Amino acid sequence: MNNGLKSSVPTDREVILGILNNSEDTLNKLYKAYYAMVLQFILNNNGDEDDAKDVYQEGIIVLYNKIKAGNFELSSKLKTYIYSVCRRIWLKKLSLNSKKTGSITDYEDVFAVEEDLEHHEEKDASFEKMQSALDHLGEPCKTIIQDFYIHNLSMQDICEKFGYTNTDNAKTQKYKCLQRLKKIFFQP
Amino acid sequence: MRNDLELDAIIEDYLLGKLNAQEVDAFEKLRLNDATVDHKVVSHKFFLASMDEFAEQLRLKEQLNHIHSEIDVESLAATLRPHPSRVVQLWRKHKSAIAVAASFVVLSLVSIYSIQHSTQQAERYRQLSNRVNNAIKTQNSLIRNIKHNNATSDKPNNQNSFGGTGFAISTNGYILTNLHIINGADSLYVQNSKGESFKVKSVYTDPQNDIAILKISDKHFNNLSSIPYTIKRNTSNIGEMVYTLGYPKDDAVLGEGYVSSKNGFVGDTTQYQVAISVNPGNSGGPVLDNNGNLVGIISGKPDQTEGAAFAIKSKYILEAMRAIPQDSLGVNKLTANKKSLLSGLKRTKQIEKIQDYVFMIKAY
């Protein structure tokens, strides 16, 4: 297992180009390449597998967004970058749960990633906001909105799925839902 | 209400580019003329952007979850998780460092072994009584002797004497120290931090634990005020910060460190190993923790290791105190029950308080 993971480590250039081109395969390889590293770090610093999954995915998302935003300069190895980001995220979680952060066992070099994480936190906050707005919306509105905006279903599909007599009815329903969602979303 | 919905629909179609040119023209005119419509367009644009981003992040998360499900987390975790045994854990973390350290340890063990066997030393470790003018000393100590002689050249009665440290265990002049300092001495004196000397006599010795109790038998001695430190009944843990005050020279010297091992030389359970660098003359000095509890008595150090010392555990102090007539110690004796007067004080204040209770022992 371990060896299998290591053998497929993509080069840093491959990863960046792959992500810019929305390559699922690259993301897959990237994810599997460095998961063990972060898992080891978390397990040895008061965390469990679930913590490792959350932290690692958050770290990958930070990297993904940074590459997508087009301002990623490869000033270090990707591995070091991912490790630093995950380490920072985990330390923050530990201190939020006021667990001890006394001595952190490190396995890799670390460099400062504060700025990227601040940016990520802003983004995450707006993600959470949309998520909670959707959760407050209730059914069937939530599903209609998700189907249309996230899963990109056509109004025709939605009309059939929810059993509306015609697309106009479905559309009206969608806009009613949308109005409510926007109201919740823009609430201060 | 109906109009509102239609307006929303048009705004969305406009933003998604689904309107034809004519409709766009008409709508843009409306937007120019009506500030509320314009405001709605802007906010909907922002909303759509947020939604897009949300959708993208959501898809990414789903994708990552999918990839994650392909990984055999359990077996991976099993190999990476901190091993239940600390030894394996340490080994993993510091493989190379341990390898280097191990070779040093082996090397030093071999040399210690060979030295011990070639000289057939009776003593297990170097006792820290300050033996002045001893001819059979190593070169290092010799240098110290010369210095010592220079410093005290105007004290002729210092010849052939032993020096050490002791501390008060009662206010009426009982002092506890190491037996090896006073062993075989003709006359014993103690000197306090102000430089006053008092004649003392030995009232109790415990050769097994290397403890001796002295009693000041001098008329000029005034009773001390109450003892600031207390005895720690429990054994201390490794890593606990401790310090000692002793007389390796004519002035009191502070040594700070931590308990580095629960046992002394070759596993001697009556002693701790402490990481305090001590010198001849520190013997008999009290080892106190940060709260002013007496943890032990400095009694020796390993021959080959720098910066380490052995301290007799505090419970043997209690044992020694029980061995002498209880009435003689008076009411204000050292106990384990009281709260230490030193607790919560800064180190400088603690030293100020205890220095009157730590004596230099002089054995002639």
C-alpha cells in the first residue's frame, strides 16, 4: 500500500498544470501522494484519522484554490507547502479545542503560510454561510436550488423530478425559493 | 409578488447571457432608470458568484471524499500511529540520533567498565565533600585547590580540612548533612551566610544513607526563626525543576536543574539523579523544588558524566529525624505537613529566605 502510494507521486509541475486543466487524475494522484505524511503528523500529535482527513482535505483545498487563482509560485517543494498548511490548520484546531500544543512532533520542514490561510478562512466563511443558508431553506427548495445551481440540471429535468405540471410552474417555484435563499444569505 | 419573480427571472437570464440583443437593450435601459433594479442586479451577480464558488468547493470536496474512500486508511494509520511502546516511537522519530547516541553510550560504557576494573574502585561515585589540600587529586580539582588556597591563604586553620554544606532541620540548631563530609573528623564547625562560625557536634549518623545530623553546641548561637522549607513526602517526577544552594567555595552558590532520573547511581533507589552541575563542597546541600519543598540532599556525582549529581531522597531525611529523640528538635522543626513559606515566591526571594538556613560545614 505504502509503496504503491509512493511510486505514483506526481512531480510538482504536473500537479500545477493538472489542476489548472481540471484533471481529476492529477488531483487523485496528488491526494494519495501526501496523505500518509499528514496522517502521520496528525496521529502523532493528538489527532485521529478523522482529524487527519479534515485537515488534509482543507490543506488540499487551500492549495487547489491557490493554484486556481493563478498566483501560485513554486517557491518550495509542494510537499513542504502542503505539510506547512496542514500543520498550521491542525495547530489552530488544537488551540481552539484548548488541547495541548506544547511539543509538536514534526516530520518535515515548515515555512510560514499565514497569508494563504487567512485568505482561505475568508473563503471558508462564505462557504459556510451559503451552506447554512441552504440548510435553513428547507425542502423542496434546497434540492431544487442545489439541482439547478450545483448539479446544473435543466428546468425540464427539475420539472420532471418534482412532478410539476409544466416548466413555468417549476420556474416560479425556483424563483420563490431563490428569493428566500437570497434573503437568508444576505442577512447580516 | 408576481412582478418581483419575473424581474428576478429576467435579471438571472440577463446575467447568464440568455437574453437576446433587443431584450438586453430594453433591460439595460430599465436598469439605468431604476436604481432598485440596478441594485438587484448587482446583488444577484454577487449571489451567483458566491453560489458558483460554493458549487465549485462542494464538487471539490465530493471529489476529495471520493478519492479518500479509495485509500486504505486503517492499514496506513496502523503503521503510522504512535506505537504503544514509547521505545518504538522514539526509535522512529530519532533513528539517526539514537544510532549516534548508542555508539557513544557503548563507547563510554566500555571505558567506564575498563576503568572500574583496572582500578577496583571501592567507591561507587565521587563524593562531593570539599577535600582541601588532598595530594591524590586529579588535575582538574588540583587547579581548584590552588585557587582555593590563594583565596583563603589568610586562614591557616583551613589546612587538611573537609568542607561541605548542611541545612537546618529545626530552629534550635540541628543541622543535617552528609556523613562522608564529617566522617573521621576531630572537630566540626558550621558557618552561616553571614560568616559566623559555630562549633557543632554530631548527634546521629546513618552510614547506610550517608546522612548525619549535627547539633550546634555554641553559646553564641541564637535560635533561627521558623524553617521556610518543608519536606516533600512523595517522590518527585522526572523533569521537576529543582535547585540547590551549597558551599563549593566560601560563598553560597546556586545550582539549578531538574530531576533527571528516579534512581541514582546504577539504579540506587534511595537517590535521584538531578541535572545540576555540582562541585566538591556541594555535598549535603538541600535540593528544593520550585515551591520550596525539600526533595533531597546532594551527595555525589557520577565520575564520568558532567552536569549530573545524585541526591538522597527526602524520605530518608524524615527517617533520620525520627531516629533522634523527638523532644530535642523542639517545636519548630522541619515537617512535611506545613505549607512551605517559599511557595509562590520568585527564585531570588526564595534564596534570600533559605540562605540563613544553609550552612557551610567545616570538618578538621
